[in-house]
Amino acid sequence: MKPSSILTADILDIIFDGRNKEYGAYELRKHYNRRVWLGVTLMLLLCLLFVAGCALFDTEKPRALEMSYITCPVLPPDSLILVPPVPVPQIALQPALPMTTGCYNMPFIVPDEPLPAATLLGDSNRKEQVEIVTIHSGGHSCLDVLPSMPGPAEEKKAAKEPDIIMCGQVEIEAYYPGGRQAWECFLQENMRYPDAAEAGCIEGIVLVQFIVDSSGLVDRVEAISGPEILRAEAAQVIRKSGNWKPATMNGRKVRSYKRQPIIFRLVEE
């Protein structure tokens, strides 16, 4: 190569100057760029043809599935196979105990045979005669109401007058508005025989002690004797009795103890 043509000659001509250009290396390097562009172009054309072919020829819709129905033949009644029932072994049952079913009806007062008067001690030096009033109901349960009686005796204080006075120590005892008949009607209308006690055939006398203060309000209601299952009902009804007429002592209203026995009794038809 002439020195004057070096500046304008190609880099490959300079490298292969004086070498065998027919060997193949010169030809590969000389047309390398053209072959790269040709390969990329052909690849893009093939991709386009593939996408276009998929879009054009993928128009076939999926075939609808054919539904097959199975018909079960209905057997005539004669061809039915009857399975004989398996005999159940008989179990010897114990005879059931007689049950007493109870229901609560509105009680009503009926004449009863007179009973001897019971002597109840209110004060250590005073005795009061208490008559028993029996109240029957038409159902299996009934309530016997005894009139309220004096509370336990209490020691007198010499220094000052006691805050709570026993029933036997007052001039006029506390009483329910309307008297004894109104008090019995209130107990009959509001007292309910507890279901658990009725189912267990539990009877008995519940003695409820309470205080009637100077304003007539009932306070410190407590069932002090009787079956536990019956005490709550008896005390609850006494609490709902409302205002009483307070006891009177020396011309003024005072607080006093009261006691109310209630008989819970089951009556069979």
C-alpha cells in the first residue's frame, strides 16, 4: 500500500495489507454489518408473519359440549324388593312413678272448718291469739296465709327509747292498708308457687320478718325459717307490698318489727 493512501484507506485494508485476503477473514469482517442487519430484519419479518397467521387462522370457535342424559328406568311395583323390618328387642321398662302435675289458678276463699287458735308469743309478758286462714286454689298448688304476728322480744334500753319497737310493745300495730282482707288478697294475687318446688313436691311454712318504718316503707325483709327453695318467693312478695300504716307509740309513728308466716301447700285433684 502506498503511503499516500493510508489516510483514506479502510482499517481492514490496512490490517490485511500484504496478507492473504482470499482466506475468508477479510471477507467476513468486510460485510459483517450488512449480515447483522439482514439477520435482524429476517427475524422481525418471521415474528410478524407468525403473529399475523395466528390472528387470521385462529377464528375457529370451540365446539359446544354435547350433553348426554341418562334415563333411569322406573321399576314397576311388582319388581320392587321389600326388605323385611328388623325386629327391635323389647326392653323391660320400670313402671313410671306417679307424677303430680301442677298449675296455678286464681285462688278463691272457701269456707273451712274452724281450727283451734294458735298461741304465738310476741312479748315475754304478752300472748296474742292468731287465727289461721286457709286459702284454697282450684289447681294443684295453693297458698295458706297466716296473719302477721309480733316479732321476737328485745331488751329495753334505759338510757333512751329504742329505735325499733316490737309489735307487742306499741299502742297501735302497723297494718296493711285495707286491713287483713286486703293483705290476704295482695298475697294471693302476687304469690307464685316456685316451679322447682312444685316439681319436687316441696311444702312448708316460710316465716318472713321485716320492719315497717315510721313512713310506712318495708325494710330489712328476711325469710328466717322454712324451706330454702320457698324463701326467695315469700320475701320477694313482701318487698313489693308498698306502703303500710306505721305503728303508733305515745302519739307518734315509730318503726316496728312484723312477722308473716306463709304456708306453701300442694293439693292434689
